[in-house]
Amino acid sequence: QLQLTTSEKNELTRSLEIVQNQLQEKENEIKREISEYKDRLLQAEKEHQDALTEANQKNEVEIEACHEKISSLEHFIRSQKLEIEHLKSNKEQLNNSLKEANQALGELLKTKVR
């Protein structure tokens, strides 16, 4: 009986060692996979951050270009408004001159008719 029990104990000990070895291998494999996933995650985060930085820089350049365009258009509008005011003033002067010329012509025609 003792021999049988000892033999069973030895068999169980070997089985336990095998299971422990298998568990250790599985744990090592899982640790390796976790490490690989962490590396891939870090790489993906870096690529994402790089893409975000690049997009932000591109957007800043586009925004600056838009600000410059707006500023240029505002300047153009101001100059056009000044030109319009100048043309209105000239038109008014020309209308006044035309009135005066028409009046003078009317007077001359009256004088000529007499």
C-alpha cells in the first residue's frame, strides 16, 4: 500500500510539474503578447500624434493664408469705397458744371433769338 501511495505521489508530483511548466510557458507567452501589444499601441499613439501635429500645422498655415486673404480683401474694399466716393464727387461736380453750361447755353440762345 505504501509503495502504491508513493508511486501515486510521484506520478502526481510529475503531473504537477508538467502542469506548472505548462502554466509557466503560457504565462511567458501572455507576457510576450502583452509586451507586443504595448509596443504596437505606443507606435499607433505616436503615429496618431504625428498625424495630428501635421494636420494642426497644415491647418495653421491655411488659417494664416485665410487671414491674409481677408486682410487683403478688406483693404481692397476700403480702396473701392474711397474710389466710389471720389467718383460720386466727380459726378456731382460734372453735373453742376453741366447745369451751368446748359444755363449759359440757354442764356446765349435767348440772347441770339432776340
